[in-house]
Amino acid sequence: MDEDSVLAGYRQSIDNIDAAMIHILAERFRITQAVGAYKAAHQLPASDPSREERQITRLRALAVDAKLDPEFSEKFLRFIIQEVIRHHEQAAEAKG
């Protein structure tokens, strides 16, 4: 194998992982949209700070176990949480 085919193999793996991540995120957001609709229907707050902090703590520990920078994983999760809260607030406004 020459260098270019090795690099192409790595890149194909990265492309496959990126595709899987997009599908996983899409599924996660489908579920959180259902949560947002449920919260709106039951007049629950869009945000649950204690759950969010428990999740961040749990996922930071998972990141350490996986040899992933826990700071990066926390930033990534906080970004996702902010998007979910925004969607929940929109669902509440639409209901309300």
C-alpha cells in the first residue's frame, strides 16, 4: 500500500464515523423533540439544570474512560443541550 491509499483508508473511516454521528444526533434530536412536546403539554420547564449537570458529569467520566478530552466533550454536550433547550422553548411558545 502506498501512502495515498493509507490516507484514503483513514479518510474513508473518518467519513463513515461522521455519517454515523449525524444519524445518532438526528435520532437524539427526534427523541428530545418528543420530550419538548411532552414538557410543553404538561407545562414543564424547558430546562432541567440538575439533570444537565448530572449528564455532563457522567459524560465527562465516560470521555476520560474513552481517552477523549473531557473539556471537549463537555463543550460539545453543552452545545447540544443549548440547542435542545431552544427547541423546548419553541415548543412551549407554540403550545402556549
